[in-house]
Amino acid sequence: MSDAPRIVTSNQTGPHEDLPRRVSRGLSHVWRKPLAEHTRDAFAEAESWRRAQGERGLILDACCGVGLSTRKLAEQFPEHCVIGVDRSADRLSRDHGRLPDNALLVRADLVDFWRLALAEGWRPERHYLLYPNPYPKSVQLKLRWHGHPVFPAIVGLGGRLEVRSNWRLYIEEFAIAVSRATGVTTPLGPFDPGDDPLTHFERKYHEHHQPLWHLVVNLDHRPGLMPGM
């Protein structure tokens, strides 16, 4: 067994009291952060590749890390095109075997990539957020995806959104944010990856008997959730 991963600890004992306000603000205020040129270029290449795939359904693997999950999803869904996005060139460059023909790895800043995808009219059939950085300190709420100004774009893309974490509170907060933004209530529960974990982190957590949690929610395509779209 590899070294045991750290268990998430936090000074929060329940969902952050400021979460509803942050979600409401994201839904009502135009976010004016300029789009990074390198992400514009990366998105243009991804869009060209996606169009070349024809009528295949789209799967988006956000925060894909080393791309192991992107490879596995492409193998599980051979009739779909799978795009994995991560901001780290180092992680994306690591060798985890051949990339399937229906998969693409993209180096980009997700806060810009999501907005570009929404503006372009992308409608992923499946959208994965697997073990995002939990930012567990209470003062870090705005860095969690559900407390971030880009959250309306995440849910506005629609499709089957699945979030997994080894910190139950992250999933609880995400469910609260989804409900506030879309009116859709989604159950959360424990998750067992069995013998085929999607990510390196998922394997480590499972091997060391850390409880895993997930939510799965089917969302309508609603670009208007993101102010200014």
C-alpha cells in the first residue's frame, strides 16, 4: 500500500453560513474577470477537435489531473468524445498510457474554459468533478467551486453532473448550491468505486478506507444562469 493520504480536516462543523449569499451573488452579478488568452487558444483547439468528432455526445472531465479519468471515461463511453481539462502542464504530461482516439487532454484555466464552453453552446451529456481541491478552511469558501463566481456556468452547462469527494461537507455544500441555483434537489450519499477507481486519488482513498461521497444530478442546459451570457 502507498502512503496514507491525509484526511480532510476543517474548522467548519457544518455547511458554510455564507454559501447561500455567495451563490445568489454569482447568479445576479456579472463577473468581469478577463478571459486568459492561453485559455482562449486552448478552447479554440478543443472546439475544433470536438467538431471533428461529428455527432458524438460530449463528456467533460473537469480538473482531470494526470488524465487517468479521461482515459477511463473514453474507454467506458467509446461512442462519446471525452475532453479532460486541467491547468497543470506537469500533471497532463505524465505518462499513463495511450490516449484513446475519442479523448483529448487540454491545458487551460477552468474558470475561463467553462465560460467559453457555455458561450459556445456546449451541452455535455456528462460532466465530472472528481475530487476537487476541498479548500477546507472556512475562509476559503470562495475557492470551492460551489462558492466561486464561476459556479453558475458549471450548472448552466447542464447534463448529468457528478461530483465526488472524500470530504462529505464539500458534497453537502455543493448540493445546497445546486438547489439554490437551479431548484433541483439532489441526494448525496456514500460512494464505492469498487475495483476500478477513476482517479489516482480515488484509488488511494479507497485503499486506505477513507469514506467517499458523491452526488449525481441531471440538469437542464441554462446558459442564462451565468449573468452576462
